[in-house]
Amino acid sequence: MSIEIVTDSTADLPNDISKDLGIDIIPASINFGANSFLDKIDIDLNGFLKKIKEDKSLFPTTSAPSLGEYLKIYKKRLEIFFQYIWEASLVRFIIPQFKHLKNLKITK
């Protein structure tokens, strides 16, 4: 049995752990006004803190990865060889349409 673990960047897993364990991390979006950055891809913690210091009037917001981003990873991993995917993310408890992830059936 092959199992794939998927989470989003809000899990804050260190890169070495996610790489060693083969965990796919889907980036959340961090928004500063009209500018949006993919967590840990377009902006890291230092960049985030710098933006806050530069303009104290900007209040950052976040948005979860889209359902499409999860599906893209799921399909890619199932096409390779994984039989099961375990999704570890808070998004399922926060955004209603993600509650269906646990019952998702993806065909190759």
C-alpha cells in the first residue's frame, strides 16, 4: 500500500522534513492590499516581516489554496503510483467546500 501525505503551507513544516518524507505542500496565499504572494514560494517569513515593517497601514490577510490546487496534486500523485492520499490541513474545517475532500474519489 502506498500513501501520499499532502498539507498546505500553514502547517509550517520545515523543508528538510517535507522533502525527506515526500510530503507535498500546497502554498496558501498571503495578501498585502492588492498584492498576493504564495507562502514560502514568493514570500518567506523574513519577507513577510519586512513588508509589515515597511508599511504599517497594510494588514496582511491569507487565503487557502483552491480546491483545484488540491485536485492537481492528488491527480499527479495518483497517476504516479500512490493508492491513498492523506490530507492534513485545517482548511477542511474552515471552508465548507473542502469538507468533501475526505470523500473525494479521483480516477486516473
